[in-house]
Amino acid sequence: MENKMFCFQCQETAGGKGCTQVGVCGKKPEVAAMQDLLVYVTKGLSAVTTRLRAEGKSVKKGINHLVTENLFMTITNANFDYDAIAEHVSITLRAKGELMAALSSRADLPAAALWNDVKENYDAKAVSVGVLSTENEDVRSLRELTTYGLKGLAAYVKHANALGEDDEAIDAFIQQALAKLLDNTMTGEDLTALVLETGKYGVDGMALLDHANTTAYGDPEITEVELGVRKNPGILITGHDLHDLEMLLEQTEGTGVDIYTHGEMLPAQYYPKFKQYKHFAGNYGNAWWKQKEEFEAFHGPILFTTNCLVPPKDSYKDRIFTTGATGFSGCTHIEPKKDGTKDFSAVIAMAKKCEPPQELETGKIVGGFAHNQVLALADKVVAAVKSGAIKKFVVMAGCDGRMKSRAYYAEFAKALPKDTVILTAGCAKYKYIKLGLGDIGGIPRVLDAGQCNDSYSLAVIALKLKEVFGLDDINKLPIVFNIAWYEQKAVIVLLALLHLGVKNIHLGPTLPAFLSPNVAKVLVENFGIGTISTVEDDIKTMIG
Ligand code: FSO
Ligand code: SF4
């Protein structure tokens, strides 16, 4: 069966249904198809590694890393480079071929595990293995919900791997789950269980990354972050990879080039290790979707360590560098050396020739409220809840995006009563972190835990509060969840929260297009998942 482009993995999908001509994100049909093929061959490889494990044989770390990198490359706004994606298909097929030789039996392996071909035939195959190749819409929905959760999980695991932390149990699960998605004997119930199990590994994956980040860079602490600029030329680093940032800071020390964070790299400012660098200047700009205007004004090179990459304008395209899972054809991609380190000298050389950044704003924002820091303030927080000074915590984590309807989140934050505190993580924060919402007895009303993966911190905080207040159910806390989603990392965060037993999450600005009516019904009935309406009504239902 041949299909034209079909992608519905993100919140901005065309018409709320699916991108079929070209992605709203800018992804071209041939790139979308090659990503589908990469997911397909990664599932095939995973069927082989899962069989190997069942035969009692081990799978090397390099293969685990290849699986997570492949998934990461197909996340929204990560990689638009057709050649790079096709090359990963070839790498995966080669790796699979070698592993097949070690299998005792190939009996009953799925077609994806057995498929191999030359590059010239990839395009023809790619159009037959996409989302629509699963015809039953409920099976498709459950398969894609799992796939997107796994993509998000893979991204977080990859960051932990970059810091030398691996968890074979998580990698084995990712591969086993990918293999199950090829299995036509899986029932709706089996697939629903797989969705929920993915959430369990989501918690483990975020915990692994939290451990990796805090071990390497210390526990995030309350920090005032500069929004203005200095007089030196600068490099803007964006995405989520803290290890890339560390290497860049080391290599730019003493060069007269300042480093600014952008988008989801902002929370790096909260880590003690990075604060030691005097040329770590501040945060520039806002969430990912504003990059066209902001990159123009930055004047210097921009390093993408992960998504979200918006197809660049010609005016600054030559200043875009990509690394890791990101890529854009025509932009310089920086590969790691054999020892995993990266050489950013080309970025630094360019920066030296550029004008300093144009100032977009001045002032400061405050963040750094990850679990360790909030738990250090626990007495104060608990006292404020007991005295009634804090009536409710509102978790507003997740993503920002370009849809006008997302103005809701700024309005909602402004309309919240003054005795509520927003707990945030992810790029969603840009809708309210600069609003000056004040504090409650010294506790800021917007507590930023960090990147989207630091939603884990918010869960740790909630579980701790549950313990302190002696409650038997997380849902009895004075806490509501109004989460904004955009891409697949938000999907794993959602599945992780469901695994932790969180109910009645409001998900917006729209529910995922990949939830079929029946699957949406299951989520509503079992978890009370809902979406958003008007600010006024939602304040009434969520806050009372
Ligand atoms: Fe945002 Fe993009 Fe962190 Fe996502 S920059 S949207 S959920 O990649 O990963 O929050
Ligand atoms: Fe469309 Fe989103 Fe897929 Fe891009 S990632 S093609 S915007 S659904």
C-alpha cells in the first residue's frame, strides 16, 4: 500500500488532522517518508536485538545508542536533512545484518527485521511503511502513541548517555516495545498496556537524566538570569544537550566570545558548574518558534544541540550549526570525535568575526526550582500551604508553540488568583515567566524547574508534598495540571505522569490528532484527561 506524506505526530499538524502535502513545521514529503523508513528499520533492528536478548546474548551499548539516536532524529523539528536520515537507514541496516549473523534462529522474525535493500530503493520502500500502513485506526493510534512516547524517551536517554550514564533495562524496553509495534497479534488491550508501560520507563528515563545532569553539573539552584547582552560577540546555544554546552563553554573560555542560552537551554543557567564560567552571559530571546526574528538580531553563530529547529531564513542560514540528532541540509553539522568530544572551533572562528548581539530586552528572570532546591525550601512551602497563603499549585509544564490559541496560557497565568503558584518546566514557561507575577512571602509565583525533562522534578516535588501532608493519593494534593504539549517529548512526560497516578490532566491547546476517538475515550474514562476551554471557565473548574 502506497501513501503520500502523512504525519500527525505534533500538536501543530495541519488542520488538527495530519500533514499530507508538506509539514507545518517545514518538513518536506521526502524527508517525512525517509523518517518513516528510519523508524521502520529501527523497529526491525529492535526485533533482532530483542530476539538476541531472549537468546541470552548481550547487545552492545553502541547499538542501544543507535536506536535512540534514530528515534531522536525523527522527533518534530530535529532533523530536516534527507541525506543524513537516509545515511542512518544504511547504518542501521548494516548493524542489523551483523547482529542477524549472531542469532540462533530467524524463525518468525517480522518483515521489517528481514528487509534490506540498496539506497536507490529507499524512497520506494519509505512510502509504504508510514503511519497509515496500520489500517485499523485504534491500533494505529495506540501504536503511534507508544512510538511518540518512545521517541521522547529516547531523546532523554540520549542526553544521559552523552554524560556517560546508561541503563540497559530502559534500552531493552525501548527495543522490545518497538518490536511489539511490528507484531500484528498484539490486541488493543496489549497495546494499551504497552502505552502505560512506556510511561513507567519514561519516569526511569527522566530519573536517569536527572541523575546524570546533577552528578555532572550540581543541583540547580535559585538563579537570576540576565536577559540583556554584553559587548563581545556571542554564540547562541539552543536545544537541551548540557554536555554540548559544557564543551562549548570550555572551548570558548578566554577567547573573547560570550555564550548565551536560547529556548530550552535557559535552565543550564541554574547549574552551579556552568555559573563558574564568566563568559556565560545570559539568556537571549524566547521559545523556539520565535527564532526567525531573534536569530537575525543575534548576529553571531547559533548552535543547535537538539530540536526545535525552524527551517532557517537565508539571511542567517550560514550562521546555523547543528550537532547530535539535529540537521538541516546546507548547515554545518558537527560530528563527535571517536572519544565523544566535539570540536567547535569553526563556530568560535565565525563568532569572532561577527558583531555583538543586538539587545532584545533587559532585566532578569528567576529560575532554578528543581526538586533539590524546592525541597530545601520545603518548610517554607509547607507552612505557606498550611496557613492558606498558597491555596493551589498549578503545573503548567510542557511546550510553547506558534499557534495563536496558545495566548490562552499567558492569559490563564495572569488570571490565576494571587494565592496560587505555577510549577513549570519546558519551553511552555516563556508564556508567563516574564510577566512579573510576584511572590508569596518570598516564594515566586512561577517556579521554573528547568527543561521539559525536568518535569520529573515536578513529580518528585508532588510526591514529597504528598508524603509531608500524609496523603495516600497524589490527586488529593492542592495541585492541578494544565499542560501545553507540542512534540513527542511532551508525550513521554504525559505518559510518565499517568504512570505516577496523576489524574484529570488538562492537555492543550488541542488534544493530539493521533488519539482516535476510542483511544481518547479510554484516556478520559481511566485518567480523566481533558483539554482546555476558556480562561474564565478553566479558572473556575481548576481553581474553584
Ligand atoms: Fe520545547 Fe521543542 Fe523541550 Fe520540545 S524546544 S518543544 S517538548 O523540543 O523539548 O520543551
Ligand atoms: Fe506536521 Fe508536526 Fe509532522 Fe511537522 S512534525 S509534518 S508539523 S505533524
